[in-house]
Amino acid sequence: MPSLLFALALDTSLFPANYAQGRRRWLNALSGDMGWCSFPCAGESPEGEALFTDSAWLGAADAAKVVVLIAGTHGVEGFVGSAIETDALALLAAGHLKLPEDTAVLLIHALTPWGYAWSRRCDGDGVDLNRNVVDFAKPLPENPAYESLKPAFMLADSHARQQAFAEFGQLHGRVALEQAISGGQYTDPLGPFFGGFAPAHGRRVVEDIIQKYSLAQRDLAVIDLHSGLGSFGYGEIICDHQPDSPATAVARRWYGDSVTLPFLGTSSSVPKQGLLDYAWHTVMNDRSCYITLEFGTYPTGQLFEVLLQDHQLWAQTDNDAARLAHSQLMRHHFCPEDQAWREMVLFRGRQVLGQALRGLVV
């Protein structure tokens, strides 16, 4: 299959200004022969518009092999996912991307549309979709280290908060600190990385889509598009399958030595609870794999600070102006305005999409 990297100029105007523009451009890029579905979401945008997750099927309905691109698992990261998916649609429209025989592409756009519209990582109930895939019929996972650090999260003095984190890190190590904060918690709806008390909108949509398209009966290459963690501009391929699993072997075969594994400590990400990955792992055969394509921006400490300020503001009332101002900082962290950064995102997105398509057909 020809390389997609230089098939069409990298168009950084594909990064939308807001959720509504991103959805409109994405829908306009669809052609008439693409199967489109819309999933309404509770709530509305800051402008009062309705919210939707959308999906589109590109290729033969009975294709045995499917590449799945997911945008907006974490709402504010949807700006990046929108741009990559719309770029893929442009490549198809121009004839530079041709799907191999017996292969289809499934696009899922704005999986957490409320967070996308409001420039938040979570949904309207404070739920982090990427911690939501747990069995809610059983006792919820515990994170006692989160509880011990929780008093620091809402401190107005960021220096005091960072000092508390530094002391925890000195006692328990950096990985333990990151797991305490970001590993997932199920007690505090106002706090960060809250996994919820029930399946969230995005999880229900994914489960519907898996059933609608009989994805358990197909070979799958799932690419979940994220941003905000890792080296500036680099798209890290994170594999949360078990290291000795057939899926990890598939990921390494398709994507090479750039694959990183949190369970082995080789990733910028630490192991986490309730990942969206796990909803897909259960339906995947031994010829399939799920990866997170994570585009780095600024240091992890800055990520935590921006997120904690966001949760502080949303825990308060009557501060719409402060929330609006902070939403710009959220946008800046998860989708920098830097031209070179955006070019690197589009370039790497094409590269990994090409690797997935080639890997499926070999």
C-alpha cells in the first residue's frame, strides 16, 4: 500500500475551533456511501447546541478486517481526534487512501461530546470515560493513595499542593504518585480521574457499536486518539494488553519497536483501572490489538496542575467567567496552537493509520 505521509499537504486548519465546528467539518467530509450513525448525548454545548457522538463505516459492510479510529474519549482531546479523522476522510476523498480488499475503517467521533464542547476531559457528571470500564455490579476498585492525597487536590495554593505531591513521591516513588493521582478513583465525582458509579455515555456507545457491526467476529486494529501526555509532538503507541498476550505480539509486529507498555514501565503512562481498552479486549481475537496513540504536549506535572485547577473551578458555583478563561488553558495543554506540533500530529496520525492497514492485511 502506498505511503500516506506525503500524499496530501498537511492542513492544520483541520483542527477545529470548537466542538460544533469539528462535528460539522467531520460530517461534511463524509461521502454518501459511508454508513453514518448518530448517538445523542445528554446536556448541551456552551452555545446551547445538542451534543452527539457520531460513527461512520467506510468500506464493505462484510469486511473481515476493520481499523477503528476513536476521537474524543477524553472530551477536550477531541480537537486532535477530529483533525486526524477529518484528514483521513480527505485522503480518501482525494483517492490517496484506498482501503485494501476485505478491509473497512470505522470512525468514532466525539466519544465524550460534553467534555469536547466544554473543553473538559470528563463528561457532564465528572466521569472519566477512560476509567469507566469496570464491573459496576461488583465492589468498585479502591485507590487508598488517592484518598491520602485528596486534601491537597483542592488547595488554592499550588505550591503547597506540589509540595504534598513531592513528599509523597519521595516516600513512594514517582510511579506510585502518578498512579495515586491518575490511576482511577471511584469515590469522588468532583475529583480528577473519577471512574463513575455506572456506565457512561461513551461506554454505552462503544458497546452498541461493537454489537451493531458484529466486531467480535472481525479482525480489529483499534487506535484511540489522545493528547496531553509525553514528549512534545510525539505520538506514542501505548499498548495496555498484557505483555505476554497475543495482542501485544500483534502490536509489536504491526507498529514495531515504538510500542510501549505501561505494565513493563516502558511508557509515559502508568497502569490504570477501568480503561476503555478493556471494553474492546474482551471481544478481540488473537489477530487483533488495541493501542492508544498519545500525542505529547507539556510535562506531567503541568498536566496535573491544569486538570486540578479545572476540577476546583467546576466544584464551585457562579464562576462562569473563570471557567471560560480556564477552558483556554485546557485547550492549550491538550491541543497547542503551535503549527509544528499540529503538523507532527497529522503526520504521525497518517503513519500509524498506514501501519494498521498494512498490518491487518499481511
